[in-house]
Amino acid sequence: MATIIPGRKACTTNPLKMSAPIGAALAFLGMERALPLLHGSQGCTAFGLVLFVRHFRETIPLQTTAMNEVTTILGGLENIEQALLNIKKRANPALIGLCSTGITEAKGDDVAGFLKLIREKHPELAGTEVVFAPTPDFVGGFSDGWAKAVTAMIAALVPPTKVRTPWQVNILAGCHLTPGDIEEIHETVEAFGLTPIVLPDLSGSLDGHIPETFLPHTLGGTRVEDVKRMGASAITIAVGEQMRPAAELLEKKAGVPFRVFERLSGLAACDAFIALLAELSEQDVPAKYRRQRSQLQDAMLDGHFYFGEQKVAIAAEPDLLFALSHFFADMGAQVTCAIAPQDAPVLARVAAQTVRIGDLGDFEEHAAGCDLLVTHSHGRQAAARLGIPFWRAGLPTFDRLGVAHKVTVGYRGTRDLIFEVGNVFMEQLHAHEQHVTPASVRPDLHRPGAAPAVDAPAHAGH
């Protein structure tokens, strides 16, 4: 059990935390023909839009109710009404995800009441679902907003039912999963003859494909019709502790049992996931995944020489921090610095002695002496100042290409993760060897029978 150290700073010096509204907006972006709408000022939306565009390098549909000083005081009914009518007329989306912000939550807008009045007044809004997620900036963070949006969609769209489709499986994807991760999970479930419904599915909407024409809403993702069928599934698989409330609500509404996987990287976690799919499908594990498991075992044997006893510092969202910490612990490394932007139940089970609630300023302060820094792209300045190797993980990653396609889950994803991080450690080993005293001034290397230098720890086979 990790000890949680709460933050006590008067102000944030180098932010790690991202707000709940943009977390909810990203969840809505995982829906097909969807358009997130932030109920707040234009600046709230603009900053979130820049964040997503830099990370995904894609066109991001994001709208705002454009609140100002006067409308904030008087209430946002007219702004929400006008925004919904304009969006319906110009984009005609299947879903509008309405997210509140700090300014409107502090005012106390009754958004649920507003939506009821607007629906009664404007029947032309029929055919477009409007889902409201209360996401004030001053409560929780990015992962909390994502979880609230997914829970709100289940509450609004999934009807109670007692019908069961034995081959249908719900997948509730956490915000720490990349589009590539979600696609890998989707393909793995299908390999067992099961039909997955992923909520939300960023692999369909933000996987980097180019549409044939401009669309004012998302292209790809989970269909509203599929969400409405989730109550008939045989089981819900929640990936990440943040998805537990949504899975519990689905069980309460439709009686769908659930299982939470806190991570899907690592040999044991992948084995448990594959075993569950084999049990649900009553099929043998496909040869493809048996071979991938063997490849992962070989990668673990090859890589543990470079991971062993390395000191790692990680700053990330709670579920990503949990998954990465256990990945490094599995490989023999030590997580000596763990920073999370906000508290969460899963932090107590992070593979570190302590987890500090803080920012990148705390990260830089407590990561001194580590062998590797792990966080998103805003950690590059700390890495440069400390002179420590840096590996990017999480959102935003804006100084590398292909981050949306990176796969870190399953046997194949864990194997590639070992290679990617192991190569960083190996590169530093070679850089260190270049600074070793030359052989010309090391008499021991000229002794008869002296052992030759080697580039890596020697091992016979495995």
C-alpha cells in the first residue's frame, strides 16, 4: 500500500493537472456524430481545443455556450438554448455532450432544468440526444471528467432491460488508453467470437484517418444506438478504476455484471483478461495470442537486464500512474517518485512507497537522482534541467508523432513497451561507457588474459 501525501502548496508552479471539462469533452469525442459543448466562457473551450489538436494532430469539433460576465450573473439558459439550436441546424449531430465548467457551476445553473424547458419549447431538437455531465473545474481532474461523461451517457441512454445477448460484451475504456490501445482490446475481444461495444471508442474517431469531406462533428466512434444496447450485454469489462462507477450504474440499471481490470499491461493482467474472454466465449485461446504471450516472456527475459534496479520517476493521471508503476515493478525497476494531479482510490495500490499529489514542480524536485523520468511532453524542461533521460507517456504528447497509434496493452503492447523503454536504458548504458577511462590508461585491460569489454550483461540463452 502506497502512502498518499496530499499537496500543500499555495499555488501550482508547473501544472500537471488538467480540468474535468476537457476530460468529459474527450469522452464525448469517442462517440459517432457527436459534438461536445462546453457551458462556459470561450477561453475554457479554446484551451481544451488547443490541447487536443496538438496531441492528436486532427480536426477537433468542440463548441461553447460563450458565457460572458452578464450572462454568467443572469444565468445561461438563453446561451444553452441558442447553442443547441445552432448546432442542430449547422451540424445535426446524433449526440451533443454538454459539459459544465467552473464559472457556471459556481453560479449554480440548473442545466438539467434548462434542458427540459428547451426540449419542450423546441421539438425540432428531436433526433439529437443531449447528455449533460456536471464537470466543475474546481472538483477532480481530467480522469474524473471522463468518468462523469461516461456515467452520464449510461444514465441517459441505456434503458432498463432483462434481455441478454450472451456473445455481447461491454468495454468501458478509461482515459489513459490510447486509440491504439482501444483498437487492440476491440480486436482481442472479436478474436474470441464476441461482439464488443466500446464506450467511448476513440479508436474510431481519433485514430488519424482522413474523411472524404469536412464534417462538423466526429467521424467514427461508438454509435448512440449501440450504447442503448449495452443493457443487454453478458458482462461489462471496465478498464481502469475510474470506470467502476459507470460499470456499477450499468449493473444497477440493467443487471449487467461487471469486472474491473485496473490495467491491461503486464503478463499477469493480460493472462487474466484472456482467460475471461476464453471463459465467456467457451473457446480455446487462439494460437495468435499464445505466440504473443511467448514473445512477451522472451522480451521480459531480454529486457530485465536493463530495467533491474533502475530508479524511475512517474507523473501521470491516477490510472496511468498505477499501470506504469506496476509495469516497471514487474521488470525489476523501482518507482522512487510518483506524482498524481489529484487523489483517487487506485493511488493506494500504486507500486511505490509514496504517491504525492502535486504538479511538475514537485516532480522535478523529487525526481533528482532517478534514472528515468516518465510523464507527458511538459516534462521535457525538467528532464533537460536535471539531465535525466525522458520517456513520454500520457496526454498531451505534442512533440512526437504517432502517439494515438501507440499500443501498450495486451501481450503485444506490453512487449513493445519493454523494447521502447529498454532501449532508453540501453542508450544511457552506452553513453556512460563512452565516458569510461580509455584502455590506454587502464593497465588492467592490457594484462595477459584480461577479459574483453562487453556492451551488455552477458547471459547464456535465457
